[in-house]
Amino acid sequence: MRIINCGLMLGILAACSGQAHADDNVTTEIHSLKAKLKELQQRVDSEARKTREGEAQAKAVQLPASYKALAADPCAAGKVCYKGVTLTFGGWVDLTGVYRSRNLASDTGSVYNFIPYQQSRNFNIPETRFSARQSRFSVLAEGNADADTHLAGYGEIDFEGAAQTASSVATNSFNPRMRQLSLELDRSDLGLHFLAGQSWSLNAPTKSGIDPRGVDAPGVIDFESVPGFLA
């Protein structure tokens, strides 16, 4: 009986020892899995932090105003855009009525040295006429070579030209006249502006700063403007 009892006790002890060893293995595996999970969580947090830092840096970058406008509105209403070049068309069709108490035999432009004296026949003849010669058409082409180099070309015509064949007796044969035609180069990083061509001179008053197309010209019908205005 003692031998049997000892055998039973040894069996029980062996079973308990095996069970304890199995529990230790499970505990070790759980700790290992927790450690791996923690490592993966740290990696995810690190990647998320890098992503947030990159987004913050991208927002902090200041783009040029022209690029911002391009991103907001690649081609504004009323303009024509083609391969990075923006075209802006302008002008109007004019119909002007002219009345003079002295006949200058002139159009909408008053030629002051043609004003007749009393001994002239035209001194007693009034003058009335209509004209569309001040109709004007213009085009502005703009483009950016890079973030700091801006290019522009501007052309403007009217019909104030008067060749030898010009006449309004039978048909209106007054020819087009170039008012402005110029090329511009701006360097925003250096604060430099270059213009070549025909444009308003620096004697002409401008609306803001120095702007070759922003001349504050008198609002008069007479295309000869007013005495004292230098263009």
C-alpha cells in the first residue's frame, strides 16, 4: 500500500509540475506578444508624427502670388489661357458727335493751328460730324517664366491714322494707328522692371506708381486731349 501511495503521489507531483511548466510558457508568450504589439504601436505613432510634421511644413511654405492665383483660378473669366500664356482683350466701339462753331475741317481731334481767323470763310461756317475713329482694340499677353520672372506684351490700336488716301466722303477709309506696342520684363526678386517699345512716357500722370498702362488721361472726346497734358 505504501508503494502504491508513493506511486500516486509521484504521479500527482509530475502532473502538477507539467501544468506549472505549461502555464509558464503561456505567460512568456503573452509577454512576448505584448512587447511586439507595443513596438508596432510605437512605429505607427512615429509614422503619424512624421506625416503631421510634413503637412505642417507644406502649409508653412509661402507660394508666389501668381502661383496662388493660378491654383485658385487657372483662367479668370473674360480671359483666354493657352500653355501658360494669359490673353486679355479690351477696347470698345466708339460713336462720337462733334459740333464746332468754326469749321476746322477736322475730325474728333481739334487741330488748334487750324482755327480760322475772321478773314477766313470757315470762320462763319459751323461744323457738325459723327465719327467712329476712336474705336479702340487692345490685347495683353502675360506669362511667368518662373516664380520671379514675369513677362508681358501689350498692343493697342485705334483708327486715328490718316494716310493720303484717307477720306470719309464716300467710305470710311481711315487706317488703323498704333497707339501702344511694348514688351515688359519684371523681376520680383530684384524689384526691377524693363519695358521696350512704344508706351506712355514718364511725363504722363499715372493712377498709382509707375504703370505704363495705368495712365490717368483726361476724359475728353477730343483725341488731341487738352493743352498741358504731356504723353
